[in-house]
Amino acid sequence: MEGAARGEARCVTVIAGDGIGPEVVSAARRVVEATGVALTWEVCEAGERVFARGLPSGVPQETLDSIQRTRVVLKGPLATPIGSGQKSANVTLRKLFETFGNVRPIREMPGVATPFSGRGIDLVVVRENVEDLYAGIEHLQTPGVAQCLKIMSRKGCDKIVRLAFEIAVAEGRRRVHCATKANIMKLTEGMMKRAFDDIALEYPTIEARHILVDNCAHQLVRSPETFDVLVTSNMNGDILSDLTSGLIGGLGFAPGANIGADIAMFEAVHGSAPDIAGRNVANPTALILSAAMMLRHTGALDAARAVEDATLATLEQGVHTADVRAEGSISTTAFTDAVIENLGRHATTTRAREHREVRMPRLSPARDYVRAERRRTAGVDVFIEAASSPEELGQSLERIAEDTAFRLKMISNRGTKVYPAVSAATDCVDHWRCRFVLRDAAPEREVDLAILALVARVALQHRWMHLEKLLEIDGVEAFTKAQGED
Ligand code: NAD
């Protein structure tokens, strides 16, 4: 670690990262330092080299301690091994510090010609950053069937939706789109839609529009200029923000911030780009603009504006790295020199946006953020591994449940009802969701014990791997039906 805080200077944790990380982080540091802002760096490690030392999280304790101290991070991309057991060090950092909001502004860059040039693209993707499929809770349930749990909380939805509206207010934006797949995933994605519908009422001057995420991808390409703020869940946001980067010239131009109540980490949207690493050709714009967001976050507003204006001016002059054009392009370091040279200038066609401080959402810290008046267990889904036919399995389970508190209502295979038979077309695998419903209402404690007794009987004949209670919360079914289930 180097660079302990001196006097009044703000201290920032800096992580060079993997691949092109060291090149673009160095560029951003040089530009920030050239503004003369009072800032010192604590240089920390995370990513590939840490994995290689055998630390499975990829993030050493010294780095975590530094972030706790400084509360502000400038980081390069961290490579994640694909398919092996190691978790993403990025996701670990985001989750450990509860940086729930991933803010990714996208605007047309002067001097960077794209098929969308002149359309005035200027939007910000606000992506939920810690929940959803990226909670990373996965299980191989049979040797050939895997599951990933999509966890979304009402509190998480409220936080990200409020942040999106607050960003709209702070930046003088007029419209917030919420992109979900609520038509299919009614309880998870639907929760974000419900949060959006409710919270939008508190911001009557901002136009609120829900859009299905697939159509959102379509509309972002057809008419990107109609988007202003776009709030969405973690995986949707991951994909859509790479798409929006593509609209303005590519990942080299897309900055980002991971924001939490106390800690913020600034990084580009792009990854470690191993295909161009170590060649001094990467475009540092995204990380330089991320550093500008960091400066703004720390209150260094003039320095932030100077960095943004100098970067836009440089691009407008036609100074470009190889991702923009191969002929006449310049190196990462030469581009950085040009930005430093341009500090104090601004582009003729566009200026850095006006920003006011974003009011961070402060929600109740209660763990039971949503409370129910009434709840009842209506049954249980027992997940079973079996190579048999739906008919054989169904008849076996009917016999097992015969004199229990439950009856077998149906069996589904990958979400489609297959017993009692609906159609013969389902290409069944060895993973069955067997839905048992309570015959007669009973006290909750008795229902719990009856479930355990049922599972004990099932276990004598079948391999089960997972249980899910079927709840009714405040009189409403808290589970979805299978495709084809009545
Ligand atoms: P990537 O973003 O690294 O690269 C995608 C493409 O864009 C490549 O062709 C690359 O050369 C190009 N590109 C990216 N940034 C560029 C830049 N600044 N200048 C010029 N060209 C640039 O995506 P990937 O290849 O899918 O991922 C590589 C690694 O990065 C993976 O290990 C992945 O897990 C990791 N990753 C990390 C982060 C992060 O740290 N936040 C984000 C995304 C991916």
C-alpha cells in the first residue's frame, strides 16, 4: 500500500485491476492529478493475481480495510475465471460494501461517429447491483440440471427505484423508464414494477414509464434518444448497459459508479479486455470519465467538470484510440497526454452536464421491511430427481400421499405441467417439481410437521433435493402456477 493521507487531502483506494486495468487506471490517475485536486491514493490489489495466490474471493483483507477507511474507490476491471469455482471479485466488492446502485451514464461523444450520431443520446442506466441472479446462489440439483435463485427484495427494489428518481431530479431529467420482465417473472421482476408504480407517484413532475425489457432493448436501438433514466434489475442492467455503450461508440466510452449509502466505487462498464491488454491501445475515456464521477462524488466539482470538458474536447479534436478508428489512432498514453493538455478547455459542441447532489434514499433498516398480517401454508413443492416417466412418478406419489394431510396436485418439468398429462410434447429431464396441497386447513405447526412426515415417506422411495413451501400471504397466493396448471 502506498500514499497515506496527507493533511486535508482526500484519500481514495485505487485498484489497478487486470488486463487493460493498469493502463486505463494509470491514465485516469494522471488526469486527476493534473487537475491539482487535493487527493492521495491507497494502492490496493484485487483480481487475477490475488486468485493466483490462492485467495478464492480475489479480494485481500488489506483492500477491504482500505475501502472501509477511504469509502471511495477508483478501480480497474477485474477478470473473472469462467466456469470454475471462483466468484467474481467485482461482485464480491459490490456486495460486501452494499453498493446497491450501479449508475452508468451514456451520452453521444463529440467527434466519435456512430450510426446514431446526431440523435442526441443522453441517458443514464441505473442498475440494481447486489440482488437478482447475481446473488450467485446456484445448485446443481441433479447431475444434469442446475438452478440459480433469482432473489429480489422489495427493499432492494425500492432503493434502486428511488435512486433512479433522485438521479432524475439531481440531473434535471424528465423521464424514468423501468425495464422489467414482469409479464413472465411476476413475483421477482413484478416486484420491481410494483415498487416503480408506487414510488413514481411521489415524483409527479417526472414522467414514469414501465417497459418490458425485451422491447426496451429494441427501443434502445430504434429510438435511443427517447430514454432519459432507465432503471432495471441486475442482469437486465448488465446487458442493457453494454448495449447502450455500443450506441455511442463502444465500451471504451462508458463510465460507471457503484453507489451505496456510505461507500462508492467508480469503474468503467468494460471488462479487462484481455485481447488488447498490455499494448497501450485501450481507450481510457471510460475510466477517465469514471474518475470525473468520483471527483464529483467527493465534492471536487470544478475538477470533475474540468476532466469531463477536457475529455470531450479531446474527442472533438479527432484524437482517438484504435477502438474508434485504426488509421491515425493514438496510444492510451498519448490520448491521456492530450486530455491533460486540454484541461481548462471544453468542446465547442457540448459541455459537461450540470449536476446537483443526489439525495440518497434512506429506507427503514428493519429486516422485516415488508410485514404480513396473515400467512398460511397451503402446501409444498417437493423437488425430486427421477429417471421415470411422469405417469410412473405421479402414480407413485399419489400412493405415498394417500393417507397424509396432502394430495398431489400436479407435477411439472422445468415449469411445464406434465402430470396429470396435458400434452406429450414436453422433453422431460430427471428434475421434477411435485406440488402437494393441503387437504384441510390445519394449524401452522401441524402443517409443518405434516410436511416433514410427507417428505420422510417420499424419501423412502425417491431422491428428493429441495423443498419449497407454498404460502398464502395476506390471503394472496405467494407462488406461481406451472405452465398448464389450473
Ligand atoms: P470486455 O469489456 O473486457 O471486452 C469486450 C470487448 O470490448 C473486447 O473486444 C475489448 O477489447 C473491447 N474493449 C473493452 N474495453 C475497451 C477499452 N477501454 N478500449 C478498447 N476496447 C475495449 O468484456 P469480456 O471480454 O466479456 O470480459 C473480459 C473479462 O473482464 C472477463 O473476465 C469478465 O469477467 C471481466 N469483466 C469485468 C468487469 C468489471 O471489472 N467491472 C466488467 C465486465 C467484464
